[in-house]
Amino acid sequence: MKTKDLIIGFSTGIAAGFLIREVAHRIDPTKPAELVLHGIKESFKSEGLIDGSWIYMKTEPFTRQAISSDVYRGGISRVREGEIEQFEFFADARTGTVVDLIKL
């Protein structure tokens, strides 16, 4: 195999990788809202029974200081030590990570 053929093949592979990555990010980079809610509920279950939960299926913009991202907004209520606690959360739409949690 010639060095020239090897370099051409390597360059073509790199270009194809970048192209595939760009197309994948443009299609729909968000996680489904149901999966995000399921992950948050699992985290809360370790501290008590869940009484109820909800999530908006549409993303909305969220800005905290200099960082902006699209988030899902939702809420969860749980029973802890006999008391009902309610929370509102904002979860990153791409990763499902909670970016803000507010106790109501």
C-alpha cells in the first residue's frame, strides 16, 4: 500500500466523521422528556416516596448568568418524614441534567 493511498483514506475518514457528527446534531439533539422525568424520579425515590410528577414536553430557553440552554420544566412532589415536599426543576434538554431545583 502506498503512503499516498493511506493518507487519502485517513483524510476521507476524518471528513466523513465530521460530516456525520454535524448531521446528527442538527436532526434532534434533545432527549425525550419522558426519559428526563424518569431519571429525576429515580433520584428522588432514594429519599422518599414520590407523590406526583409532571414535565412540559416542549423545551424553553433558560439563562443562568452567562450560560444559556434549552431546558424542560417540570415538578415533583414526594413524601419525606410524613411531610409532602414540592419541587420545580429545570433539566437540560440535551443531557437531562438538572440545572435548577426550587423547593416550593
